Amino acid sequence: MIVLELNSAWTLVAALATIMLGQGVNRVWPVLERASIPPAVSAGLLLSVLLALLRIAGVLDLRLDTAPRDVLLLVFFASLGFGAHLGRLATAGTGALVICLAVALVALGQNLAGMALAYLFGEPTVLGLFVGSAAYLGGHGTATAWAGAPQVEGLKGALEVGLGSATLGLVLGALIAGPVASWLMRREHSGAVVGQAQQEQAPPTRPRESPFSSDRWLFPLLCLVACMAVGPLLRDLVAAKAGLHVPLFLTVLLAAVLLTNAADALRKPFDTEATDLVGTLALRVFLAIAMLSLDWVALAAKLPLLLTGALVQVLVTVAVGLLVVYTLFGRGREGAAACGGFIGFSMGAMPVGLAVMRRLNTQFGDTPRALLAITLAASLFTDTANALILTALLRWSGGY
């Protein structure tokens, strides 16, 4: 068998080529695009299966360099931190607070359900986090990040289970969120709309330079790299003072959150459009490398856990959506739209939730309050809350 080890440069070439192939795959099968399946996932799944078959047949064993993946992970989490403007949540009204409460509850519920399932299937309970919010609420990037955390070092199948669950979550979120919200809309469509509030406006943004101006990119890149440099110092400080061993990406995220909120307090907000773009590119390449590294033998062995976990997480997420989001949002059209958007992003990803809400708005009318609350809470609160809950549960369970 030929063993081919790719260095960092060739690993990046393979990842970028995978993303471009995925764009073509999504064009050929538009259903993948409508379900918000990232190109890195659609092509990565196909290529990883092909590579697994070649490995089993004794033809080729392709090995990727993980160094670029680790750096891209830190870039991605730094960009997430720059988007966590906590002050905006306080001015977004009760709607955003309802979504924040629901996010915390669904993160806890998904993880407890996942850990219980792992125990019932005879697996380490920590593996349940990868059938929980690390994959469903967090998505592919978060699942891959936590699979490399020190607390789960040596846990076999964590990466495969996390990526498999995240992929199932994308599909199920796209399939389930719309019908649930449409049912709620039709049930109350003939009645008065309850809980309708005046349209809340997003904070004004200052004029921006052209995205092609290199001057515009210098300061955001400086802040990104600074957070990546400060992250290890914070990690060592937390370990020395509190005795907690947290993943490096978490302290990089914390550094970015502190920096961006300090800038907001000084009325000197960062240009997060630039950091968002860098983070998005980093995530796409990072995800392609992770998908190409999938071990399908390990994934096949965990298939019963994956499928059962998907069914249970649908029940958990829909229950929180109906009992918490729909009820506390005031029911009516706004509550139904918020419920659909919440189920979409809690099972799959933010684009899934927003796509569901856009379709609902086309059919039943605009829901500005729900759209603002979902957008702000999901983008500013979800990743931070999910990371804190995962860290707490890992510490409580003792890790692996």
C-alpha cells in the first residue's frame, strides 16, 4: 500500500480543492444547498468515503498534516469572540433574553440526553457530549474543536461521532424546523397576533472603507493575532490560579470577547466585518481538513448511537422550542417564527434558522421582532454559553 503524507502546504491545497469540489456537488444537487450543507461537508463526505475504501483495499493511505487545522481553529474562535457584543443583548429587549434562556436550556438538555445515551450504549459518558450540544448546537467546527480538547484526549471516535451528529443535525434542522413553525402559524393564523411588539432596530453602523482596502484589514488582523498570542497566557493563568485545564481555543475566544467589549465600552467598536470574513474562511478550510480526516471504520461502529441520538435531540430541541421560545415569546406569528428559527439553528446552523424564518415571512408576513432576537442571541450568545456549559460538564464528569 502506498502511504502518502501531505505537508502543511499540500494539506491546504487538498482542503481548498475539496471546498471547490463541494461547491460543484451542491450545484448538481440543489437539495444540499437548500439544507445549508457546507461544500466542505458535501465533498468531504464523498472524498473521505473514497479514501476509506482505498485504505481498506490496501491501495492508498493518505495522511494529512494537522498543524494548519489547529491554527485555523484558533482563528475561527477568535473571530467568534469579536462578534460577542454583550451590550447589544441588553438593548435587544425581552425577545433576545428568551432566546438566550432557551439556548442555555437546550445546550444543557442536549448534553444530558447525549451523556445518558452514551451510558446506555456502554460508551464513556463524555462521548455523549459529541451527540449533544458540541455537535448539534455547536456544529461541525465546535465538534471538531472539542474532539481535540485535553479532557477528551484518547477518546476514540469523538471526532467521527461529532461530525456525524453535526451533519445529521443540519439535515434534520432543515427538515423539521419549517413544518413545526408552519403548524404553529396556521393554528393561530386566523386569530389575533399575540405578543406583537414594535420593531426593534439594530444599532447603527458607521461607514466602512472598501473591503478591498488593505488599510482596513491591518487593525482587525492585528487584533486576531493578538488574541491568538494572549490565549496561551490566559490558559496558563487559569490553570495556575483556578486549577482548570481549558482548551486553548476557549481562552482565545475569551480574549476576543474581552477585547471587543472593552472597545464597545470605549465607543471604539471593531470592524467585525473583516474578522467575520477571516473567521469564515478559516472555518471552511478547517472543516474540509476535518472531513478528509474522518475515520469511517470508527464512525460505522457508532452508527446506532448516532441515529438514536439524532432522534432524541429532535425531541429535546423541539420541546424547548415549543415550551420555552414559543410560549415566552408571546405565541402568535412572532412566537411561531422565533420557534422555527430556534429549532433550525439549535439542530443545524444559523443559516438554517434564518432560511426557515425567511420562508415563514414570505408565507405569513414579516416577523421583525423574532428575526432580530434570533439573529442577536444566536450570534452573540450561543457559542460562549455552549463553551461554558461543555467546560462545566467535562469538569463534572472528570473528562476521559
